[in-house]
Amino acid sequence: MDATVTWKHGLTFTGIASSTNYAIPLGSHGAEDAPAEGASPMELILIGTAGCTAMDVISILEKKRQNVTAFEIRMHADRSESHPKVFTRITMEYVVTGRQIDREAVQRAINLSLERYCSAHAMLSKAVPIEHTATVIEAVPAGA
């Protein structure tokens, strides 16, 4: 696995993963007079972790024939006040919307992802406490 980060200007960069050649904008959120032109590296850590487990959970729920109509993971991280401003605590909320979703199937899918499949979570959880919650929402029928 390889990646390259190239400087554009100021504190703006472009990251490229060798597997896709897709450009990801990176930026700093520190300067008020220059808005960031991309996600910060720490935000990308949260996004990457959420994306890793999201792919697992959706794949498992599809195999369990759950009728998922919407899905998101809401990430929140607290950071230390002093440099290097590492994460001190992370909360993840899995929000699954669908029709007649089995809550136990959702929890089992999350547990499988976090305990067996998601490498990003496995790495990050060694460095910071991560809490997880799951919310299941019954989808409103179209036209209701």
C-alpha cells in the first residue's frame, strides 16, 4: 500500500492513494484568514475509520437481508489541548434507517466489524478509548 502527499501552496496539499489515483484535498484549519481547502489529517483519520467499519457493517447487513434505506456513522473526537493534540476519546454512533431492521443483527454486524474486520478501528483503538452506540430508525413509507 502506497500513498503520496504533494504540497500545493500554504498549508494545502493533495493526497493520492496509489490504488485509485484519486486526489484527496488536505488543508489546515488553523488560519482564520485562509479557509481550509480540504479535510485536516485528523479529520481524515476519523473519516477513514468510519469508512472502514461502514463498509463492513453494510456488507454484513446486506448478507443478513436487512432492508437498510439509509446509513451513517457520526464520529466525535475529543483532543488534548497541548501539542501534539492527540485524540483523547472518540465516540461513534451508527445510525441505521430501514424497514423492520433487526436491532440484534445491527449490533452483531457492528461487533463483527470492530472485533474482526476493521483494521483502521483495530489500530486506532490501541491509542485512544472508543465508545460505540447504535441507533435504529424505522423508515417512513414513501408518501406518508
